[in-house]
Amino acid sequence: MITLLLLLLAWGVLAYRRASLRRFTLVTAVILVAGTLWGEVGPTGWLVFAVMAGVLNLLPLRTSLLSAPMFKVYKGLMPEMSTTEREAIEAGTTWWDAELFGGKPNWETLHSYPKPQLSAEEQAFMDGPVNEVCRMTNDWEVTHELTDLSPEVWAYLKEHKFFAMIIKKQYGGLEFSAFAQSRVLQKLCGTSAVLASTVGVPNSLGPGELLQHYGTTEQKDYYLPRLANGDEIPCFALTGPEAGSDAGAIPDVGIITLGDWQGEQVLGMRLTWNKRYITLAPIATVLGLAFKLQDPDGLLGDKPHLGITCALIPTDLPGITIGRRHFPLNVPFQNGPTQGKDVFVPLSFIIGGPAMAGQGWRMLTECLSVGRGITLPSTGTAGSRISALASGAYSRIRRQFRIPIGKMEGIEEPLARLGGNAYLSDAASMLTVTGIDLGEKPSVISAIVKYHLTHRSQHCLIDAMDIHGGKGICLGPNNYLARGYQGAPIAITVEGANILTRSMIIYGQGAIRCHPYVLSEMLSVQEPNAQQALSQFDAAVFGHIGFAISNTVRSFWFGLTNARFSNTPFNDATTPYYRQMNRLSANLSLLSDVAMATLGGELKRRERLSARLGDVLSQLYLVSATLKRFNDDGRPEALLPFVHWACQDGLYQAQTAVVELLENFPSPVIGKLMEAVILPWGTTLVRPSDRLDRKVARALQTSGPARDALADGLYLTVEEGNPLGMLEQAFIDIQQAEPIYNQIVDVLGRRPFTGLDALGVEALSADIITKAQAELLARAEVSRLRTINVDDFAPIDLVVNKEMFNDDMLNKSARRGL
């Protein structure tokens, strides 16, 4: 019994530490020697050990006796992987997501990533052209009067190369970091979502990005300088009526054929397409087009279906229809359909030339993993930050029942969600662009932040609208929320619908790309060399077995101890979060292996199970980002309420996903068994408390480091036409007026909450306050009224087609209240 207990203990420790097979063998042998000396181990025990050790450690034996039969079964179960599927799986890179999926995250690795910072040139651009274009842009004019940016703003964007942030300097671009692009877009979004979208799209998935990675020298030399100078306006056309999130199903086609081009007979393509939802399409001069290229006459070779291909098409060619617009939810950025009928172009129009025919899917998935990690996560983060800052300020200014509404518990609850989600979103965006700037193309992470940061932004806007009430729902020049609230579903829908992203993409890619062994096992089936295939499978499958054993042991030990003894990089208020991340990471790895082993290919169709596994991975990433940002900020105590709320909420959501997964596991027996391993004492994590909510809410309603962290880099300049800046000034005025107000109340014995100017006059005449204090109260009253009042209009101002209305009709409309 002593020998058996020692073996179990030693194996458990070795599995926890992920020791090698050789170390397992050596330690086992040492214990057996001791057992022999104690008289507990005889020849039979040594024989069993020798056979198992020999089979497992001697590669030829293991391969022939174990790996070869398993490989045969595995090949029979694995469906053939198409070229498109393989390209999608292999697109991009894994980064911190692989650490989280691996069950044993290295926190030193996370905190060794550099803190993102703007260069002097990038900061100057933020302080100069970005601030100036924000000053020039009036969102009410853009969304209601012009349904477009003004001609002056368009000219300014082109002149200062806002569309060339990703283009290298050798071609006349700005060549900014991903972090700089993100900060530019967030500042622009605080002024106008139309402005941010217009700048964001050419700098993400578009011709500029594709050209730099795949274009021929001639294509780069011609197009990139023109794109950098604004001589060309690009768009990229992928989505159509028959293919949205399922982009691989596009019906648009190009047929390789001979045709006339500029008076010569050349080999080219005859293109027909029907696209919609294409940003900048109505005004584009060059169209990046994705289509399926076919070669029925074998003009390029013996392959009739070459696959998805990307080409650059000038929009002024005969057969192209362009110029009409969609009208997406009162956020009228330039977006519309484009069609082409029998448009002939040379093969040289393929991005990368004829050699890249059929390589479009790989090009798109690799570039999308970068662009999708910047544009929408940045604008989503901006929406969350603005909602939090505006709601905190408004809650301090607006009074009901003679107190600021922010002191009411019912308001504290959504305020806490706003503060926590805004800090977390900004942290996740920062960590993601850090990876991109390090050269990563994080396809799984970009899907995580695209989904969660747009999702949280939408819910933040809902909370902000609830807090603002009537102030939020009345559109006008002074409304800083409603257009963002209206437009939130746009971000939810584009670049991969959020439902699809959560239920299929995040875990669908993550399980294969982030798992240390699954992709190698799958690719071994595709290896044409039989000996090499078997060798690859052997290494992967036995590594996988050891990995699964380790995660089982780690999950059980963490469950028994609530991860109390796991390693953490800091011994402070954040320690419990690192411990629970260690636990949930091991749980995710174990549950993934169990789900894949029991469901196989069926897991792909069990979208709700896949979504819950993806939720665990996503929450681990978001909480990691929060802890990383807190450390980068110098671990200031003032930010701890935001950090605590974001970490507790994220970990609680991850735990909820685990519980729901186990409750709905197709095999109830396996679900209960996993519950006993992972949650032996039941659930231990709780959502943020009311007390923590109050701390976050008060931090949002008080000037200081916490609000400054959320406001950093946003356009809050105090000027007419910038309602957020005017709100911020009112917030400062009210805070300065409150001590004076309380001083007057203490003397007068009554608590009016309107007419601060009149109260100041009364208190000044009674020598309670000074003249300067009375003036401050008067200024605060002006700011207060400007904040709580809403816009109203003459009836004619709300009529689009004013020519249809004569004076009599307008008068009747006014009398009816229309």
C-alpha cells in the first residue's frame, strides 16, 4: 500500500508539473526499487513495469504496437479536409490565446509584453490632425443634414493621409502602429461614428492591406502612393445577397478567357458580381473584389475551378454599377451595393498577379485576423468608454428627489457595469494591438475582441440610455448617445455576425489552433509520406495523452483547493484572479479534450456547447488583458475598483459557461463525472457585490485617476459643437459648485436643487459666500441646464422633402403636434 500510495502521489505531482515520459519512468523505477526493499514489489510488478516502460519509451515498439493501430482508426474517423478549410484553420497565428488554452498560462510571458505607446510622430498626429478633424466634424450635421461628411472634412482626411495609416512610408503612407490606429479611431468615434468608420475601413480589410502583403511590385508602386495621397478611394467587396457570414459561398464568378484590353487581345477574366453592404462602395474609385475564378477552357492549366481570388478593379470600367447607398440605422457612412456584368480585365489585375489566382481565401483570412482585431474593437471600446464617462458625469449633474441620481442604488448598478466594461474593453483592445504590433496575426483573439467588445459596447449604450432617460432619446445637436445606440447593431452584424462568431468561430478555430496537439494530429492525415505521417501522429497523440492527464490532475487539485496554492506573479489584491485563471485554464483544456473525444466532428454542429467553451476562452483573455493593463498602469490603487469588477464579472461568466456546459453535455454521465473533477465543492465564484458596484459608480462620478484612465485619448475639448466636451465642463462646474452649495444649505437650512444662480445671489447678499463663488454657481447653473435640456425643432426642420409642405400644411401639422 505504501508503494502504491507513493506511486499515485508521485504520478500526480509529475502530471501537475507536466513532466516528461522519461521522468515518469525514472521516478516510477525508483519507487519500485524502494517497494522491492520493503517487500511490497515482486517479479510480477517489475515485469509489468518493464513491458509498459519498454512499449512507451522505445519508439519503434510504441509506433508499431500502439500508434499504427490508433492512426488507422483515426484516419477512418477524420473527414477529408478541404483546401479552403485548411487555409482557414492555418490562417493567422496563435499568441497569448494558446497559453490560456494550454491549461498552464505563463504569467511572466503576459507581463513581459511591452506596454503599448505612441511614438512622437503618432502623438503629434493625435494632437494635431486628429483633434482638428474632430473640431471640424459636427455629428448632427453629418447624420441628419448631409448624411455624409462635409466636403471640407473629406478634403482634410485626404490631405492629412488618414486613409494611409497602414501604408508604408516608402509609398507615402504614415506607417503607424496598430496601437496608434486604434487610438485614432477611438478619438474619431467619440466625435462621430461616421467619421471613424470612414477612416477605419481603408485601414483594415481593404486593398491597401492586401496590396502590401501580396501585391506585385507594379501594383504596389502604382496604387499605394495613390491610396496614400487620397487620389484613389478604396473599398473591398466580399459580402453579397447569397453569402454573408458564409463568405466562402460567394456566387460571384470570374471566367478566364481571351478579350480586348486597350486595343490588344490579352488573357484575362470576365467578371460578374452582385455585392452589398460594401463600405465606401458608393464613392470608391478602385474596388477590391473577391470572386470564384474558373478556367473551363484550361487556359492556365488543368484545374477548372481555381477558387476564391482577389483582384483590383477600377470602378469606371464599362459594366460596373456603383453609386447607390444603403442607409444603416441613421449612421450614414458611405455604404452600398456594387454590381458588375461581364466586366473584362487582364489577369494582371489579380492582387499578386496570376500566380495568386485561387489564393484569395488565404489572403482574406490572414488579413482579416489583423483588421478585425483593430477597427471594430476600437470603435466598440470607444462606445463603452464614452457611455461610461457621459453617464458618470450626467449622474452627478442630474438630480431627482433632491439628490444626484448617481447616488441611487438603481443607478449605481448600471454605472458599475459601465465602468467595469469600459476599463476591460480598453484593456483588451490594448493587449490585442500589442500582439499585432509584435508581428502576430491573432485570428482567434481578433474574433474574441470583435465579438465581446462590440457586444459589451451595445449593452453599455443600453445602460447609458437607461440612465439618461429623456436626455438620451431626443435626437439633436446636443445628444451624444443616440446615434451610437442606433448604430450599435451595425458593429454586431459586420465582419462576421456576432452570433456566428461566438457559436462557431472563436472555439472552432481556437480548439484546433490553440490546442498544442490537435492540429498536428489532423495534419498527419494529410501527410503523403506514410512514415512521416505516422511519426507525426505518434508524437502528437502521445503528447496529447500526457496533456490530457496533466489537465485532469490540475483541474481536480485546483477544484479541491480552490486553486489556493497555484503560482501567481503578484501577492496582492489581484492574486485570487490569477489563481482562478490557472484553474479555469486547466478546466478549459480538460473539457475541450473530453468534448472532442466524445463528440468528434459532431462538436462542430453542437454550436451551443462550442459557444460555451469559447466563452471560457474569451473571458480568460479579457480578464488577462485587464490584469495586464493594471500592471502596465503601475498598479495604482485608484483603479482597483474597475479591476476588481472586470475580473470578478469575467471569471463569474467563465464559471457560468462551465456549469451550463456540464448541465447540457450530451452524455449526462460524463457531465456529472466532469463536474465531480472540476467542481467537487460546487461553484465558488460570485458576481461583483453591491458594495463593489458602489465603488465603481462613485469613481465614475468623481474627477480623478479612475475617470482619467477612461478618458485618456478621447476628444473632450470644451467647445460649441462638441457635446461631450461641454458635458465634461458641466461635470467639473458642478463638482466645484457643490461645496459652495453645501455651505449655503448649512446656513439657510433648506435644500433647493434648481436655480443655483438665484441661490448664489441670495447667499452673496447675506454674506455667506464671495462674489467669485456666486459667479461659479451662476456658471454651474448654465452648465447644468445645458446638460439636462434637450433639443427641440420647428416642424419644418424635421421634414426631409420641404417642397411638399406649404405654410398652411405646416400650421396644421404644428397644431396637431406633428
